[in-house]
Amino acid sequence: MGTDRMEAFSDGVIAILITIMVLDLRIPRETTLQALIPVVPVLLTYVLSFIYLGIYWNNHHHLLHVVRCVSGGMMWANLHLLFWLSLIPFTTGWMGENHFAPVPTAFYGVVLLMAAIAWWILQQRIIATQGEDSLLRQAIGTDWKGKLSPLLYLTAILLAAHAHWVSLGLYALVALLWLIPDRRIERVLAERAEAE
């Protein structure tokens, strides 16, 4: 089975999640800049979550370019990832509405951590299906960002009770790490094209 159906479904889910988040933004009734001050936390969490969903969407697109065929295990692993991503609008709203209170800030990190674990599981299912010599195994290499991200999420979760601003900084740092274009898959695909 090809990747088209899984990619289209995932694209649709991520598009809906972004739509849900933007619909949760409340428009101030007043027309002054001061009216925006109470909604700044909500806007900031929206921007951070939009970036995270964009990163997952972009990386998912690249990931599926090295998949030859989709197995049932890969489909379930993909649904597992989408489940955790589907909680991002809820945690975004909860954290923003409560002005980065410790518990919502920690819970936001739990969702990010679980999405990262689900991403790793999806990668492992693809490798298990396509073999250790698969393009994905070659592209991942040491995967320092994939190993560092969960550690930073866990640190942020643990710090949320006493230093929630540090937690937010760590969430933003991980997003910045992944915003830097990751050319591993593109490089492996280019090398394969040259060899053919």
C-alpha cells in the first residue's frame, strides 16, 4: 500500500488542529493596543504551537518520501502520533488562558514529550518494516536532535513547578532546533538519485 492515504489523512488532521487553535483565539472588543495585553499569553502559546505543528507537518512530509510501502503497524504508529498532536490545541489553550501557570505548562510539555516519543515509534516501525538498510535508517544517523529533544522536554516538565518561564524557554529552544532545516532525508534521496 502506498503512502498517499496516510499522508493525506495526516495533512488533514494537522490542518484541522491549526484551525481549532486559531478559532480559540478571542478577539478583544476594544480597539486599543492595551486591549491586546490580556490575550498576549494566548497569542504566544498559539505561535509556539503553530510552529510545532508546522514542524511535524514538514518532517512528516519528508519522512514519507523514504517509505516504499505502508504497513498496518506504521498506520497505527501514525495514529498514535496524531493522537498526541491532537492534544496540542487543548494544552495550548489551557496554558495560554492560565498565563503559563505551572500545571498547564508542565502538561503542555508532557504532550510534546509524548508526541516526540510517538514520532520515534513511527520511525522505528518504518525501519522495522523496510529493514536496517532502509533509506530512513541511513538518513537518521545519530539523530542528535531526536535524542536531545525528549531530554529538554523532560527537564522543562520537571522545572515547570518552580521555573515555568525556563520551561517555556526550553520548549521554544526545541522548536528552534527543529526550525533549522533538517536535510538528512533530502540528502539521502539525492545520493540515491545520483547512484541510479
